[in-house]
Amino acid sequence: MSVEHVLTTCPYCGTGCYFFLQVVDGRLVGVVPCKTDEISLGRLCIKGYNAHAFVQHPDRLKHPMIRIDGELKPVSWDDALGRFAEELRRIREKHGPDSIAILASAKCTNEDNYLFQKLARAVVGTNNVDHCARLCHASTVTGLLYSFGSGAMTNTVPEFEKADCILVTGSNTLEAHPLIGSRILRALDRGAKVIVIDPRDTPLSRLATIKLNQISGTDIAWINGMIKLIIDEGLYDEDFVNARTEAFEELKEAVKGYNLAKVESITGIPGQMLAEAARVYAKSKKAMVAYAMGVTQHSNGTDLVKALANLSMVTGHIGKESTGLNPLRGQCNVQGACDAGGLPNLFPGYQRVDDKSARAKFEAAWGVRLPEKPGLTLTCAIEEAAAGKLKAMVVFGENVMLSDPDLNHVEEALKKLELLVVADIFPTETIKFAHIVLPAACYAEKDGTFTSTDRAIRVLRKAVDPPGEALPDWQIACDIGRRLGSKGFEFSSSAQIMDEMASVTPIYAGIDHARADNTVLRWPCPAKDHPGTRILHTQKFTKGLGTFAPVHHSPPAEETSEDYPLILTTGRNLFQYHTGTMTRRSPKLEREAPEPYAEVNRADAKRLGVSDGERVMVSSRRGSIALKARVTERIIQGSIFIPFHYAEAAANRLTNAALDPDSKIPEFKVCAVRLEKA
Amino acid sequence: MSDLGKKLASIAFDELGADYLLAMREEHGNVAPVMLARGQDPGEIRLDVPYQLVNILSNIYPWLKDGKVAVVTRRCDEKALEEFFKRELFDPRRILKIGLACSKEQVAKCRCSDPVPAKTHIGEPQKAMEKDELSEKLMAMPPEERLRFWAYQFKKCNKCFACTLTCPVCFCDECILEEKTFVPEPGIPPGMSFHLIRAYHLADKCIECGECERSCPAEIPLLTLRKLLAKDVKEIFGFAPGDRKTVSPLLTVLEEGCNEC
Ligand code: SF4
Ligand code: SF4
Ligand code: SF4
């Protein structure tokens, strides 16, 4: 009889709460919060409490499978991986290494992801490696690299509760990052001012000190309006601007035209209210900005992120305790997947693949020549597959057939591939198109690390054995690496992989499993005796001087028309997570939010003759879905909201694949639709 | 092995004759609940972090085929155990108590009026706290203001269900807080009914351990809410939970009713 409480990391959002998995004789029986954890403080959200529920679900993939005569048939690991290696080799010889793409995963560990990108670069010989960060925070990475030189949250989760002012935009924090929301509530209870700017009413905006609703896709206008007012009223931090930044004159010039009247006409935000919000933010001693996908998922997402960076620099609210610009990362390890190099233009630790010295370093470490041309992004890889140029895709733990924009198009692309290999924990929508399927271990079944949204290394500890023959992703990657003749995949534990990653990644140089086991380390952590870094940019910006970027409002890629008069914005709800593969198999979560719905403003509903709970058809230029209407005041007139979790009414059949030119992030937050009774 | 660990192991295994010991210890730079079998090294035992061990035990108990478990029990845990025994959910012969007298600090945090276990094995018994400041402040308010206070508090709720999941005496198999009939709001926050139904449901069971309040990510003063209700139940019915022999005056109203809804 054995009873264990295994300390591990929540597999859902990027907050990175620790909890204990309760295991009795190999059976997962529950989740217990960890009271001494500095992130969660012994609290969890409903997803955390139910994180054991899907692990031992009967639907888990248990055996490798190969598609034979149109059907997936169970085979041995040796057959599956043998076929995988053989096909990969054939396609590389025939079409060249750039005809192959590997998708890393924000749900896999740092160690897994390090090997995925090493597999692509050092074995296949291509930089075609990317993951779903492309769909959520790619514009954060490109925007903040430009402004600050580092694309991560500047401050940490615990600091929220000590701020005097928190400006939240494009983040439904209480639902998407509940335990960060909890810190914001603590600040609010203490008397801090919380400003929420969002096209939807959110549970947090209803508690906020100031709540403003802007029209979707008009954010740069209100941000520039705030900056202009702050400069005009002399509320900017002159010393900070002079000592720490460059291009202030360009910024001043760029925001000149954004007077309150003009901003109001673009955004719909009453000028005086915007002015008040600007003053509160600028005058507070410690002011933080938090944002999420409502900012990043636009076709001008990179500019939008730069605009927020301008705002935090002009007020000097950065580089100090409880200040800064804080992108809240959505998935448990989306930060780590980026850190580990799961990006087509960057090696681990944000070292550029087209930088000669960086490449020389990795060539020496891995003992092979490396490609210098940056690879395809996830969104471009789908394009190339549709055009018949990309022949093979290897997907680790992603469900592109539900998470990507314009699914009808994705489906066409996947069907054209000569080889689609998917490693996952459940049979997903993507697996329907796969030629080879590999069963993977989930978070509870392996050791490794995640990096949470605030750059903290969080440890995963194996609690139970994987089902059937499933294996941890890093073991799958090692095996395939060896089969393709590489010597660099001789690892016998995930700790050894982290050691190699640390040796080539300066921001992780001081990190190893033994240290992370009992202390919270945040990167940059450049040496074994370095305590890690809580606050970025304290003395100088990572790139030296912070750069103001003159950016301008531009209309979204797709505007409403007579046929498609409403703006659709997509997102999450509290109870479901992403494409639902885990949450929809957790009874308590599914029970709370079992079916797809579209939130429609009361006035719009009345005009269209739609009542609450009625079935409606929502169509865009790309497709239609049928679902229930939820009539509410939560959303402004002219807009509707649909969560993207549900395969039976997949919001991404409607969304637009219009891309931000710098980061290639798709515009999930704005597309034109029509709603009618079904 | 630390001194505290040695002492605890000797009480559990030598003095009480247990097969397992349920306590807390330091692991990975944190404090973890731990179930030790006889003969295992207890390691760095820590009793200063208030894990709700009775609730943790109730998760594991259905899978424990045999053996006696010694549990570190505060006074509130003793009362919770009594409620389990009363309902025949635990076999009293299999649960052994190691009495822990809470520290002065802990007593203050819980505003605890009953902090000393029947038999103290560990810790120094402390004086009870006579009053809960927030309760008094609220009762001195005009009703509308009190309502505003709670309305604001409940608006912060994000329906994590921690207040039911971590509560040792939430016994129903089917929780009516998950029913749309009783809590109709889609999404969060749930309406007032969520909190009021829960408060009433616990009126004759709550042993004031404070775990719901400690676990609430919205920091709603749930313990104060319970204390206010407990006071009424005591005054009106002369009843307080936490004793195997007494029967709740509300039993028929609440528990039987709840299985049917
Ligand atoms: S807040 Fe995020 S990390 Fe924490 S329990 Fe909830 S889903 Fe998990
Ligand atoms: S204080 Fe809260 S957790 Fe403890 S018994 Fe009462 S209701 Fe349950
Ligand atoms: S613990 Fe707090 S936030 Fe969670 S459901 Fe209960 S009252 Fe709501």
C-alpha cells in the first residue's frame, strides 16, 4: 500500500501553480494545493483542482499506430519509429530538408522542446520549427525584442499585489489566468486602482476602478491618445526618458495627432474617461500593465505591443518592483518552448540563427553544420503545405486542426502532406489526418521543467506511469534522432538534457534540475551561484537603451460590410482549455461549460430577433458554424464572442488567417461575420 | 531524522500502534502532506503549515484496504473526525489521533474559540480567542451596508470550488452547487445563491477549521460567514457540530433533502 503526494506543476495556464498529485498504489485520486508555493499560495482554480481527471482517461493513446489502407492500426514502437525515420529520410533526400517542418509544443517540457528543435536543426537540417506561440504571443516576442531586447514578462506574479495601479488590457485575467487574477484582487482589496480596457465586460472589469470598452482593433489609437495626454500634461518621467531611452522625439511626433476627440471617434472610448485612466496610470507610484491575447492576436499585433512598451517607458513604470509590461502567457510552457528555441529564427535563449557567431557556437556544440536561413513559421508552414511545397510535418502535442485560423484551409493543407506524424496524448482532430501516431506521456507521467509566464522554472515530477506503451516526448525524440544517425541524442534523463541546454543558453546557464528542485529560479540566471532575476531592465534594458517606436492606428485586415456586419472575437472561458482535449474529458469542467455558444449583445439580439439560448448560424467569408446564442451585456454592440474550445462548432472555421507582417500571428481577435437564426 | 519526526513516529507507531502516519514534512523546498508507513524515515516534519489533513485523508480513505492511520489532529480536526464517525464514513477503530495544540499565531489567524485538543501530544495549549473582529464590525453595520459588503466579496468568486473541495465536512456525493437549477449563472461569478446555499448547507456541520477561507483565491472572508451562522444555530437550536453523540436539529431538512435534489 503506497500513498504519495507528488509535487508537480499545473498543466494548464502559464501561471505555473504547483500542486500535489495524490497517488494511491499507482492510481491518481486527487489534487491538493501546495500551501507554501510562492506562486499559488496554496490556492488553485477549477482547472488545477481537476488536473488529475483526464490523466487516466480511457481515451488516452496507448499504442503507436500507422495508417494502413486508410485506417490507423496499432503497431510496435520499432515499426512506427522505423517507418517514421525511413519516410523522413526519403522526403529529405527527394525534396530537401526545408520540405520538412517540426512543430514543438507549449504543453511539452523545456527538455522536450530543446530536443525537438535540435532534431529539426541538427538532424533534419532545417530551421522549420515553430509552435503555437505563433498563435498567441509571437507579436510579444517580436515587439518587445525591438523595444526592450527581451520578449518576456518584465516583472513577476507576486508583484501584482503590491502595485498601486494595474492596467489590464486584452486579458480576461480572472478566467484565463485565475491565480494572477487573484493577485490583482488582493491589490484591489488593498485599495489599488485597477483599470480594465477591453471590448468585452469581463469578471475583472466588473470589479475594476475604471472600465473602458474599446471597439476591437482600435487599441493603438487609445494607447497613443494616453501617451499624448501624458506628455502634454507633463506627467511623463523625464529623467527616465532621458537616461534610459532613445527616439523620444519620434514618439512625440507620432502621437501628436491623437487628441481625445479623434481617439474617441476611432475607439468609442469617451475622451474624459480615457484621460482619467491615463492620469491614474501615469501618476501612480507603482503601476503595472498586464496584457494577453486581446493585444497580440491582431494583424498589427507587433505594433500594438510596441505601443504598450512606449506607454510603460514614457511613464518610467518599468525596471522597478511592481511595475513593467507583463504579457500573460497562455499555456503551461509556452514561455519555455520559446526559451528552448522552438522558433524558426531563434536558437535556444533567443540567439539568432542568422547570426554567424551564434551559429558557430551551436555548430561546435552539436558537431554539425547548421542552416542559416530562418525557417517557416507555423502559419506559413500551413500555407506551404497547401501549396504543395512542404511535404512532411511532425507535430508534437498540438492540435492544429482546431487551434489554427481558417480551419477549412488547414484541412486542405494537411491532406496534401506526404507525411504527417503526430505525437499526442489523446486522439485529436489533427490525428484524423496523420499517417503515423505516437502515444505520448502527459505532464503527470514524466520529469522535466516548465517555464511559467514570469520566467520561473517550475519542476514536473513523475507521479504515475504512462498508459500502455506511451513514452515521454523526449524519449521519442531521442529515439528518432538516433535512428537518423545522430550522435547527439544519448540522454538517459531529462536532467541531462537541461544540462546540455544550459551549456548553450546563457540565460539558463545557472539552471539545473537539482537547483530548481528546491528554489524558485527565474531567468536570466547566468551562473550556478546566481539567484536568478525577478525584475528585468533594472539598470539598463537588455538591448541597452529602450527604443520608442512610432506606431499608428490602422484598421483591422477585415472590416465589416453589409453582408458581414458584426465583428467576431474569439477567446477562452474559465472551464475549458484550448482545444478541449484535456478539459472536455474532465467531468467537472465539462459540466460547467458543456457546449459552444456565441455571446451577443442584447440590443443586437433584439434587432436580429434572437433570444437567449436559441440556435443561430454564424458565418464569415470562410465558413459557417451553428451554435447557441448567449444574450448578454458582457459584449458591446456590434461585436460577438465565441470561445474556440469546441470542435462541434469550431470558431476557427470563421477566423481570418490575415497575418501580422513581423510576427506572422493571425488576427484571431477581429473578423467580419453575420449572425442569423439557424 | 529530526527531533519532531522522531517524537511523532514514536507516538504514532510505538505508543498508538498505528500502521501509517499522516503528517506534513519538508520536501523540495516546500511543505507537503505525507503518509508514512511504519519504519519509514519521517524526515523534516513540519506542523506549522495548516494542511487540512482530515480532508486529505478522506480522499485516500476509500482506497485504504487495511491498517490504522495516526493523524495529526488539531481541535477542529477532532471535531471533523467526529462528524465522519457520526456518518459512519470512517471506522473509528482505524483512525488514531495525535493531538496538536495550535500556536498562538494560528489561533489568532483562525479567530479560534476552541483551540485545545482533547489530548495534547504536541504543542502548548493556547488561550481561545473570544471574538472575530470582522463579525462584530459587520453586525454593527446597517443591513444594506452589510449586503453591499458581501455582494462585493462574492463578486470576486471565480468558482474554483475550493471552499467545497477542501472542506472536511462537505459530505454530499452530488454537489447542488454544480446544478444549474440552484446556481443558474453561466460563467463567473456565480450569483449569491452559490454562497448562501453553501453557508446553509454547512450550518450544522462546519467545525470552523478555516480551510475554505485559506483556500479561497478571492480571499472572501468565508470563515466569518460561517462563524456568523454557527452563532445563530447555537443560539436558536442550542446545537454545535463536532460531537459524535449529538444529532443535528437540521438533519432531516438538509441532508436527506439534498440527496433528492
Ligand atoms: S491558475 Fe493556471 S496554473 Fe494555476 S491552477 Fe489555474 S490553470 Fe493551473
Ligand atoms: S471552516 Fe470552512 S472548510 Fe472548515 S469546516 Fe467550516 S466550511 Fe468547511
Ligand atoms: S473558494 Fe472562494 S473563489 Fe473558490 S468557489 Fe469558494 S468562494 Fe468562490
